[in-house]
Amino acid sequence: GNSRQVELAEVAARLQSDLDPTVAEAAIWAQAQLEKL
């Protein structure tokens, strides 16, 4: 449900602050996919 989406958004936000640009980029992409749901 929605709580799962919030959970994923929090994880994505945390990953976006990752020092590895590849990880940060993947997190940004994942968050964009979540927003389409």
C-alpha cells in the first residue's frame, strides 16, 4: 500500500545522498518511477 511507497521514498532519499554518483543516479531514477505509480 501507501506506507510501502513512503518507505521506498525514504530509502531513495537516503541513497541520493550517497557519495557514489551511480547510486545517487539510480535512486533518482527509482524515485521518478515511484512517482509514476
